[in-house]
Amino acid sequence: MMDRAIVDNFPEVDSIFPPALLAQLRAQPRPSPDTFFALLESELAHHHPQHYRVGMLIAPSAPQRCTPEFLARCREFADTHDLPVIIHIQETRLQVVTAQAFYGKSMLMRLAELEFLRPGTSLIHAVWLSDAEIACLAQSGASVQHNPWSNLMLGSGIQPVRALLDAGVNVSLGSDGCASTVTVNMLNVLGSAAAVSKIRGDDYSRWLSAAEALHAGTIGGATALGLGSQLGAIEAGYSADLVAYRTDAISFTPLADPVRQLVYAERGAAIDSVFVAGEAVMRNGRLTRVDEGAMLREINVAYQALGAELDLADESVAPLRAEMEKVYARAHALQANWQPHTAKLPG
């Protein structure tokens, strides 16, 4: 959810965009805050995550995309109804420079100033972080969500996971959206999280282990949502959400270290059964409640039907892209006034 025009998510647009294009973009219709919160109210009775398997959460898109009043309203709604909160933050260097231009401080510190950070709140990406910001996160009890495959695909940088864990920050894992990352395979995320940490220095004891990646992808995720006593572990009283893998598959043969093999080798081919709340939704590698073949065919037919509309959409954003390239170049030329952990290799 956001309540600012998308073009106003970026710095210096008034001096870069042609006035007519800027006015056109700001005039684009978008949902009002009242519309968003009416929808949330209507879903509470049937999708509260404490009571229903498919649950809702509060998701203001990012600080630079929301007014302070909208963020405060999101925070109040989440607190009143005991709902988790997620917000995208400091994914790219451009976003950190944007925060400097908008607030004179980082987006994380801006959220702290607005008293937005607390347990049950997850900061998605959180790639470009300083030691002071990590300490602030640890004190607040908020979580971060590591999206390694997305960050690699989009060139965002590498989250300082070990520094976060050392500070006591809960780390979970996410796939980001399939519109930008092609796949939402969480096994791919697991392997990426463990592997990419190994480009940070030569002290192998500080690299993320397979077991730590698995913890982040299970218990870390449940903790981030405030559901740590219900999800993420195979224990009595927890939701019976289980995945059973064939150990006679290539990825587990020979069966030497199941956790390392799951994280580094398995990407879904060995899945035999999946249980959600005790119900088998996959058996023998086949979905039990969905005709997968028919669904894939339907998707392809729909995509073909949308072809002309998608081409038109690409054409329509060409003027916007040209101006955004200028915003990107100008922002990246600015000298940063913060000292984050290195998120990219030099050069």
C-alpha cells in the first residue's frame, strides 16, 4: 500500500522530469487511504493470521512511498488488531540517497523516529545498513527479511547477515515478487542465502551456514510474523505444515548431511508430499487439489491474450524510463554521508 504518486518516490524529479509529464504522472488515479483501510477492515473477520491459515498483514510499500500520516495509520491499525507488518527498506543505494534527500537521515532511522519499528515488523531487503542502524534494529525487536536471490538478480547488493545476527536481530528469508525475480522457489532462496554470504571476507566462521539459512527460512520467518509458537518447527502443538523429501533422489544420494544437501542441492525435484495443517496437498510429487497442467495451460492462454496490452504498456512507460535513467545517474553520482557495510564489490 502507498499513498504518494510513484514519481514522487524519487529525488529531484521536479528538476529532471518535463513539467507536463510530471503533472500527468501525479494525476494518475490511485486508491485512497480510506479505500485501503476499508478493504483491510472487511478482511479481518476471515483472514486474521492468529486464527486462519491464509492470513492478512499490513504492508505499507516503503517509507519513501508513504506519507508520515499514512505510515502512522498503518502502525495504529496493525497494533489495534495484532497484525504483522512488512515494509520494503534500503534495498538499493538509490533508496539510501533518496532518504538523505527526503529526510536528512536513513529510511530506517526515519521509521525509528516515527516509532514504527517494533516486534512483529519485518524490514524487507535491508541491504544497505550501518552499524548504528543495526543496533537500532536490535533494540526495536523488529526483524529483517533477507531476499538474496532477488538482490542478486536485481543488482541490489548483499545484506550484512552476520552483523545482524551478531547484534541479535531476527533474520527471516523471502523470495520477493515473481514479477521481478522470475521464481519464488524458497529452496532457491535457502541456497542463495548460504552461498552468497561467502563473498564477505575470508573468515569462514562468519559465513552463513546451511543450518543458519534453514533456521532463517523456518523459525526466523515464524518469529518475524509473531507466530513463533505456531509455525516453523516440528513440535507438538504447532501447525502440521510439513514437506517430505525422497532421500533416494539425486540431491540426497548418498545421504551424508541432509541439511546441507537440502540447502545446497535440492530445488524441489525430490519433494514427495506436502501437508498443510495436516492435509496432504501433494502426494507422489503431484498436487492433490489443483489440476496443475490445466492451470499452466490457462496461464499461457491468458498471457497470449494480453500480448497486445503488454506491448502497449511497455511503449507507454518509455518516456518515464528515459527520465528515470537521469534520476538514477544523478543519485548515484552523489556522495553518501553514511557508512554502511559493503553491499557490493568495488568496480
